Amino acid sequence: MKEPFILNEHLLFLNPWMSQNKHLVAGFSTNKGGVSVGAFEGLNIAYHVGDKPEAVLKNRQLVADHLKLPLEKWVFAEQLHTTNVHKVTHDDLGAGVYNFESGIKATDGLYTTEKDIVLATFYADCTPLYFYVPTRELIGVAHAGWRGTVDGMMHEMLRTLKEVEQIDPKDIWVAIGPCIGRDAYRVDDLVINEIEKSNVDGWEETFVELGNGQYKFDPKLLNYKQALYEGVPAENILTTSYCTYTDDDLFFSFRRNKETGRMMNFICLKSEE
């Protein structure tokens, strides 16, 4: 499959979706550009990792200016590896923009049906998920680390869209963004035992046993299978080939460096060009 995320001036854009709607902006930041230094050198987007707050704010402003999406229209979540989902409205604008603590509390999934709201979550190996329903002009993002993935962040987002918003899963588009890939991701029995509780078809295909209680795990594939399980057609699902661990020229990676910056995913439906 052709890579859906296209690099343009230090940002990756979800090209297939954006080409379908000129008012949609969706993508993923890299470690390129920005003003952070030291362990966070480049475009660190997160306040909570130890970087200077003024550098983080400048980095966010650089992205906002490039996208022509003012920072006061952004909304961030206080990610705690939950499967909690929050429907964002204009009342939430500015959440988490100027400090981590003001983000949408204890939440890892955000969606909205309103225009001119930018939804964003942070990453440094975890899996970024994107949701788009063209027929309803609904957009969403979700953060899924290994815990969020095995606990079913994908399930929760899709069930919310199906049950709360009454959307047919055949109308939902899903994208799985840059995260740590299977060949770089080593996990132990704790993670595999959690995967075994999954009732999705082919869950056993998402890891490879290495021996001595060690495995290679593919979070992209498990999220993909979860989307299929919830009724999203395979042709509606896009998956990146990027790996945040091995593509070290583009991404921060917690597994690689421990003390490091964060990227973000972002999505917005603009009311005008």
C-alpha cells in the first residue's frame, strides 16, 4: 500500500484524506525544525517531558502558524493511557495549549462535529489513531500506547461513533499513524497475556515469539484488526509504514532515548479555506 503520510516542510500530512476535502487538515509532526535544545532538540510539542515551557510554546506556535490554525483553537488531552473518549465543543478551545494540566482530563480519545477545532495528542512511540466521517463532517484522534491498544482504545472510539453518534461503521475512515514498528518493539508476557484476552480475529498474528519470554509486537496490526472487528471496511483503513524507533531522522522515540521530546497528531475541519 502506498504511504499515506507525505512529508512537507517538517510535517507529515495525511494526503489521501486531505485530497478528498480541501477543508480538512490532518497530519503528524516530526522532530525537525523547532527551537528546543538538548535531549529535546527540534520540534518538541510536549510540556510534561522537562523541556523549557517557552520552547514548547514556540514550537507549537510554529506549527500553528504553518497550518494557519491559531493556537487558541487547539485542544489537547491529558493523556493517561486510558480508553476515555471526550466529545469536544468550542467550549473546550484552548485546553492544554499553554500547559499540560489544562488538557481534557484523563482522556486519550477526542472527537468533534464542530468546525475550526484542532484536535491533538502526543507521541514518542505510541500509536496515533485518526477518525473521519465525511458524511457527518466528524473528526477524531486517539492515543494508544500498548496499554491503550490492548485495552481497546480503537474499540472505544468506534463504539462511541456507532452507538452515541449513530454512525454506520461503513461510513467511518480510520488512519493509523507513525509509531514504533514490530521489528523494533520488544515486549514480554505481560503484554502478550493482555493481547490473548482480545476477541478480534487473528490476534495471534500481531506478535512473534523470540524465546525467553520476549516477543516482537505489532501495535499497528492489532489496531487495524480492531477496526475491522468494529465493522470498518478494510478499504477505509490507512496504515503508515513509518517507525518512530528506526526512522530516527524524523521522530523522537522514548524507547530509543528515554529522555526525549514528543510529536503530535492533529486534525481539523475548517469552515473556510
